[in-house]
Amino acid sequence: MSNTELHWQPAQLPDSQTLQGRFIRLEKLDPARHGDDLWQALEGPDSDRKLWDYLPYGPFPQRSDFDAWLARHAVDTDPWFYSVIDQVSGKCEGIISLMSIVPAHGRIEIGHVTFGAAMQRTPKGTEAIYLLGKASFALGNRRLEWKCNGNNARSKRAAERFGFSFEGIFRQHMVVKGVNRDTAWYSILDSEWPTIAAGFERWLAADNQQPDGQVRTLEECRESA
């Protein structure tokens, strides 16, 4: 591939279009509409207290600091933030972004994954990743990235479950909250996406998502795609 001439057109940038799924939809982050729900989901009494452990910000004891954080995110173009809206309740239960957006090389990353407790271990989080992957490759990207703290076992397991390939550890890559971060890198290539997407679609389908849980794992759905 490295010595093959590409008939390459730069990828497009994300836009404000809502991404519709079965369980959730992704709307451009709007603090005025989403702020109250996000405060409850991310800092309320039933929130996941480990949520902020590997993020470069938070937790936010004061609502004013939380609102200022959301406001900064809302005007960013890279990262480009989405709110995750439950299709049934209409409640906003988390945020997620596309980031490290390099259209000239067709490279984009899913990051800032900040899901409330109500989303965790449900189809909603998995569908959010699928919708962003689908959108990323529809924009013309060649490479979708996932990066996380090398000590973040939960994020590393998630990347592998979603079908990202591990590429290695960047040692002493960052200093986050005053602590060294070695960063684990993962990717999905455009040539790999059709099979991975088919696995997501099989896993999310009604015949696989039963009231008492999944019938087949995402890995099993991908292997049979």
C-alpha cells in the first residue's frame, strides 16, 4: 500500500446532522438542551464515580464548572462533540466525539467517550460507536482511531470488542492530571470496516437483542459476518 499511488480525495468534515440509531441518536452537543440531563447522568447520585479516572478533566463538584466545560466542548470543531440521546426517553445520557480530524490524510478518531451509568453495559454505547464509525467512513476517511491510557483496561477491552486492531504503546506520550500516560493505539481501516459494520448490525438487530439480553456476542456476530 505504501508504494501504491492513491487516487485520493480528502475526507469531508463532520457536520451537525443527527445520526439516528435504533436505541440512541447522536445530536450535536447543545448545552442549553442537554446540560441538565448530562449533569444528572455524569455527576448525579447514580453516576459512575470511576468515569473520570482516565479523562483529562473532571469530576466537577460545581455545576458552574461543569457548564463551562460543556460550553467549551459545544463550540469546538475538533473535537466535534455529540450528545447521546435515548430514543425512548429522549434523555441525554452521555457525550462522545470525533477528534484528531485530518481530512487531508483521511484520518479521524473516536474519543472523549463519557457515558453515564445508564448507558454502560447496554446496546446504547455499542450503537454510538457503530454510528460514529459508519459516519466516519461515509465522510471518506481511510482510518478510524481509538486511543486510551495504557492502564485503562476497560477502554482497551472495549476497543478490542468493537473490532479495533491494537497497534502498540506510545510510551510517555502525555502528562494527564500531573501523571504520566502511556497511550495504547488502535485502528480500523476502511478495507476492514464492511465486515466490522456487518457484525455491529447483526449484534444490534432485534433478533439478537432480546429482553433478557444478547443472543450472540459482538465478536461472534463479527466472525459470522
